[in-house]
Amino acid sequence: MAESNVNMKVEETPTESGESAPAQRQVSLTQIPVNTENDALNMLVAFLQVAQKRGAFTLEEAGKIMESVNVFQKNATQQAANVPLPTVEEEK
């Protein structure tokens, strides 16, 4: 059998987009006020995300944290779905 060598030259081509994404203002988490229980829960989740980005948790721990966060997100979604919408009575 004959063996052949293949040489390839790969170069990255920079892509230019005509429009740049709008700049987003970043606010430190420590500057956000905590007024309600929901605010407090959201703040805890935000700090957990910061800690995860810094590599504070193992993969298994991060999975359990995400599982716990999803429980609260499901509950919030279900509560919002169970709120009765106001009805408009027809005039007679």
C-alpha cells in the first residue's frame, strides 16, 4: 500500500460585521438593592454564577446547584401561569 502525506495550511480569516452590538452597561452585583425575597433569591443565584465562572465548584456540585435553581425557576413560572387574568364584562 502506498502512503501519502497531506499538508494543509489553515489560516483564520477575521470577519468584520458592519454593525457592532450595542454596548451593555455592567453594574456590580454589590450595587443592586435587595428589597424583596425574590430579589434576594435572584442575588444568590447571580453570585453562584459568578463563583462558578471562577471555578469554585466541581462539575457535580455545579450540576446540583443548577438543579436547585431550576426548581425555583419552575415554581416562578407555574405561579405566573396560575395568576387569573382580569376579565372584561360585556355591556348589555
